[in-house]
Amino acid sequence: MTLALFLQHLANGISLGSLYALVAIGYTMVYGILRLINFAHGNIFTAGAYLAFVGVALLQLSWGAAYVMAIVLTAALGVLVERVAYKPLRDAPRISVLISAIAVSFLLENLMVIIFGGRPKSFFRPPVFDQVMDIGSVKVPTVTFAIIAASAVLVIALSYMLYRTKPGLAMRALSSDFDTARLMAIDVDKTVALTFVVGSSLAAVGGILWAIKFPQVNPFMGGLPGLKAFVAAVLGGIGNVQGATIGGLMLGLAEVLLVAVFPAFSGYRDAIAFVALILILLWKPTGILGQEGRVKV
Amino acid sequence: MLEVEGLNVYYGGIHAVKGVSLKVPDGKIITLVGANGAGKSSILRSIVGLVKPKSGSIKFKGTELVGRLTNKIVESGVVLVPEGRRVFADFTVLENLKAGAYSRTDKQKIEEDLEWVFSLFPRLKERIKQRAGLLSGGEQQMLAVGRALMSRPDLLMMDEPSLGLAPQLAEGIFRIIGEINAKGKTVLLVEQNAKRALELSDYAYVLETGRIVLEGLGTDLMKDERVRKAYLGE
């Protein structure tokens, strides 16, 4: 493989990995606070892409306005799901909430089939994303750059929020101990809602960028990326935001580079994530940055 | 300042607190003494809204607390140092203290209180950037008390602050409780170390299996035959 080709694959892997990371962060934040695997998160991703599609194709909004509308409405959908399906079960056994999450996932998926039909629709994207940039002999589509840049900015902004602001402090407090967080006068309901706002917004951005990269939308588009992002979150150590970012990038790179080096495996591309899941669960079940369960004294 | 009337707490079928009434007057140190499972912690947790009592009333400065959310109760000036310290292990010492001041916006006064906490516990200042999980038990207890003070409470409740501490460290905590009280904070204390707690307190209640069986001035209770037998090991 030439260096130019390798760099091309590298850029592609990082951009795919960034998308997994954006979605994985939502899984990991919700898990960190509610100890819930939010199975509806992949559908939230799909909703983000569809809402952008509605904004651009049906409402004829400008690109920017359509994307902002999609992100805001997706965040609202995330909060609505939490209010209706998870909050009433907060004191229930965890398995009940999990079942509720699976139900929400099916509900959203079928709602989208009913509203938009099952057939894939092409996703119009800004013309700038049809271009390919030449850097020396390396050819990189502009969309690849856009994905990497947008994801990097969002991950940095999120870290700032988590470690430098009061709402971030509240989220971190909540993820370690609900009752003690309450004793700090932290409003649990508000903070949980904010967590869903952040996670769902990132998933919406992921969904929109995904639809720009692979320009179509369909009601099932969130299924596989959602599962892979979940694997990425486990890989990095579920509950840990840096872990989700690292896990996403590793998964994206592994997928692209393995297929590039062994083209014969390209049919198994989607299996890589799940092989990685099995390996990490055997080798280090808490994930790369995960901590061993702390024993309370 | 705080008046509890006919408090009943159930956990499932277990009647943990049976019609307890008690008063915590302004500026005093009040202690609840009793064996494990007597219902002391349940009373504190009910006051701060972490446990929902079945019946009874808890009035703080004349306002009913039962039915209010914990965050609102803490904002109104009641705080609890929970049993087992419960510091945020992944937070630094400073972040823990900032978490205590979460609901406050008066930056100037927060700084003042931070200085006050550091003057009470100079060890915390030395370890300001350290992760709380790496502190010793005694330091974690200091941090838990400091964190509670950062909410600028009128009523400070402490659940077993000396539990698991070496006698010398425990003595340090008791001394600090006295200092905090001297600063005008009202204190409601739950303690296993009955001797030290009774010495320190103005008034005390003795609990047995969810009921108050005895009450009186701390110094009087220390002379009581039953208390001496049951709690002072004489």
C-alpha cells in the first residue's frame, strides 16, 4: 500500500470513528448516570437524520437552519423519551427500564416507517460536500474533514462542559452517587434531562453527518451504527466519556484499515465490531478506561 | 429551628421510626444516641427528604419539609453529612467543596466560606488538587464536613462523623463540631460514641428500636444509670 493510500484510509477511518464516538458518548453518558443502556439511542440518531431531511427537502429551509432545527427537535425527542419511558421507572428494577428502552426503540423505528415510509430516500447535501480535496497525492473528500473537525470541536466542548461548568459538575456528581448529589442541592430531574439533551444532540449531529457521508436516509439506518457505537462505548469503558471517544476512533480505524489491508475480508466488515466486543469482554470487561467496581467501605 | 412531630418511617413492612417527636433549638447541639438500627439515620434522612416518612411533620423555621425535594430542602438551609462520608471519589478536594456550594451564586461569600473551611481543616488546603478517593478516612471525613459547610447551612446534621476513625482523629472532629457550633450553626448529631457526643451536646435523645425512650440535658443523661449501662459501657 502506498503512503498516500494509507493516509487516505487513515482519514476515512478517523472520520468513521468520530461518528461512532459521537453516538457512543450518548450511550456512555446515560449509562454513567442511570446505569441504563439506552437502546433507543440508535433511533435518536435516525431521527436526527430524518429531521434534517424534513428541514431541507420538505420545509425547504437553508442547510444551517435545517440542521439546527433537526438537532433541537432531536434533543427534545430524547428528553421526551426520558420523561415518558424512563423517569417513571427510576426506582424500578433496572431490567424494567431496559425493557422500556427496547420498547421505545421499536416504537420509534415503526413510527418512522409509518411517517416516512420504509423506502430509503436520498439525502440532499450542501454541494461543498461533493468535492474531493487533493493534498499532495492524497485525495480526501471534504465531508471526511468536516466530520473530523465537527467531532473534535464537539468532544472538546463536551469535556469543557463536564469539567469546567456547574451543570457538568452536577452530571459527574450524579454519575457517582444519586443521594449524595441530592444533598448538594443538585436537581436530579433537571440534570438527567440535560444529559439526554447533550447525548441526543450529539447523536443528531452524528446522524446528520452520517447522512451527508452516505447520502440517504431510511428508518433502519440507526440500527448498525447504533450497535457499533454501543460496542465502542463498552470498548472504551462504559460510563467514561473519553473512553467512548477512544473506543469509537479505534473501532472506525479497525474497520477501515482491516478491510484495506485484507480486501478479502470486506464482507465481514460489520463483524469486526462484534469480534472486538467479544475480545474486550474476555480480556478486560470494564473496557480500556473503565474502572474495576469500587468496593464501598 | 427544627421541630419533628409524630414521625413514622417504614421500610416495606418494617416500622423503623415510631412516632418520634423532637426539637432542635436555634444555636444548640442536639444529639441522638442509640444502638444500630434504632432509627437515628432514618430520622436524619427523613428530615432532608431522602426518605419519605409515612406520617408526621417536620418543620424547619416554620416551613413544612415533608414532601419537598431534597435539593429544595438543602437550599433552604438544612444539610446532612451522610454516614460513611460519601465524598465524590473521582473529584478533587476542591471540586468536592465546590459541589457543596452548588446551589449558591454569591461568589464572594463562597470564597469566604472556602477560606473558613480551610482554616478549620488545613489538611484539606494541602491536598486541594488531590482526588478525594486517595485521602485517608479522617481526611475524607473532614472533606465531607467541609463540603456540607460550603452550602452555608443553618442546620448541620451529621450521621456518625467519628465512625471508623482513630480516637485522635475522632477527637479532632468533635472539637471542630464545637467550633462550627460556636460560629452560630445549629447542629443535629447522630453518634455511636455516646460519651463524647453527650459531653458536647446541649440536649440529647436516646432511641431504642425506633422510639425515644429518654431525653434530657447531655450532662444529665451521662449520669443516668440506664444510659451508663447501655451506652457508656459501665
